[in-house]
Amino acid sequence: MRYLSIVFILFLSACAQSLTDDTQPTEQSSNSSSSFTYQCKSGKTIKASYPTDSTAVVEYDNRVLEMKIAVSGSGARYVGEKLEWWTKGSGQRASGTLFRHLEDGTPGEAVEHCEQIADAA
């Protein structure tokens, strides 16, 4: 019985260590912020940076919009200042859409449809 208790404790320790090793921090330093540039169908550009895993800073139409991550079925969705920025894909197939954000928490009318053209950092 004593042997079984020791094996069980070692097993739990290994599981706890595995979870700790696989867990990524939710906050990134501002030095590791990812930045991307998107070309919109309207001819305007959007610059988006992601200072942490849960925030986005979107530069659009001479405005700097600070947004927080929101639930999405696919891609990454950020909400703030009555707008939402929704990105899907990566690399040359990445796209982003800027929507008006409705009071009920859903996307409203699309303001811009854009394709990623460059990594800024």
C-alpha cells in the first residue's frame, strides 16, 4: 500500500509539471508585440498590433482603437470603442474585417474588408 501511495504521488507530480510546462503566459511583454498591416478594399489600410494575448491596438482612419479579445467561432475577435476587429487565417491568406459593434454584443455592418499585406514587426 505504501508503494502504491508513492507511485500515485509521483504520478500527480508529473501531471502537474506537464500542465505547467504547456501553459503559456497570457500577457506578453510589449517588446514581443506582433504587428501586421492590412490593405482594405476601400483603399485604406489598417495596422493591428497585439501587445498581449488578450488585447489588440488597431490603427484605422487616423484613430487608435484599443480592443479586448471577445468570443468567436473562428479566428480572433477584438471589441472596443463601438467597433470590432475580426481576423482569420495567417500569412498570405490572413484577412481582417472591421465591423460596427452592436449593443447586443454581435457584429453589425462591416466597415472594412481587408487582406494582410505585411508583418510590421
